[in-house]
Amino acid sequence: MPGEAALNPETGRPAVAVVEAYAELARRVLAGPARLGRTRLVAVDGPSGAGKSRFAARLADALAVLPGGRPPVVHTDDLLDGWDDQVTFWPRLDDWVLSPLRAGRPGVYQRYSWVRQRFLPRPVPVPVASVLVLEGVSAARAVIGPELTLAVFVTAPAPLRLARAVARDGPEILPELRRWHAGERAHFAADDTASRADLLVDGAPALPHDADRYYVRIR
């Protein structure tokens, strides 16, 4: 579909927004190399409230109709030990999920309850699959880059992202949320995540499209 002039929300410079199909992206993923053992790892990164979870779910849905079926989706928020574990959770993810898959074995993790403020005892299995979608802030960090089949960065204007988060979780989280936003800005600046991504996605697109089947790419 044709593109139109837009602003890159990361740089503020002119860019081109193009509507692309999740189905085509799913085929691209399956055609790519498996670099985490036998698994193609797709990381969906970006700031809070940008639309990462929605993008990850729709890509997983598109993969569901292809060989291998719907891939597991792991959300990094489920592995954080509270607000202060924003980027330091990674060894836990590597030990529980990435290292086993790297060796061709299934992974398993415990999900953190943000209500009870502790990890729940029930294990969550992560099977050895042709694709794993990893979603969350810092999912595409530089250290995992060599093992990624696809790195996606989803972005949206800061005021909209803040409004989305408050609408989802309530205004009482504002103090923690502002601290979280400062932390993710520092991480993305140091990690240079957006510029390394294979795909930059507009999480608040103005282009008309069927959001269940298409996404808007910024280039």
C-alpha cells in the first residue's frame, strides 16, 4: 500500500509510513534463520504504552495459520520482580527460558503477580517451538541481538503512552510510572535499541488500515 509523509516519533525527522500485513511478516519470520537453538526468536520492544502487546499478539495470530502453529509469547513483565527490576530481570529470563531453548530443551518460568507482589508457584512452560515471541521493555537489548531472527521496536507519542497506561492500570500508579518512563528512556538511549531494530512500528498510526491484519511501519 502506498506510503505518505510522516514524522519518525523517535527522531522527529520526516519518515514514510507504510501499511504492511502481519501475514507477510509472519512468512518473513519463518523464512529467517533460527539463531536460538532451533527457535526463531522475535523480540517486540519499545516503551510502555506504545502497543507492544497488541503487536505481539497479532503477529502470533498470523503465525498460527502457518506451519508450526501459534508460537508461545513471553511477556517480560511476567518475569520482573516488581518495579525496581525493570531491566535487571534478564539473568532470570536467560536461566529460565533462553538457555534451555538455546540447548534445544523446553523452558519454564514462574509468573510474577503484580497484585500479590511475588512470583506465583505454578510453572509456565515454554515449549521448543519454531518461533518464540518475546515482548516487553528491553526485549531486543543488544546482548540478545545475535540470536534474534527479528527485532521490532514499537513507538508512540509520550503523552498518549502515558494516557494509555493510566487508563489501563489507574492513576495511583503515576509515581511509579513516571519513574519507569525515565528508566526506559535511559535504557533505550544507552542500548540504541530503536536504531538497531529490523522493524520500526507506529503504535499510534494515522493511516487508515485494518488493525487486526495490518500494522504501520515507519521507515
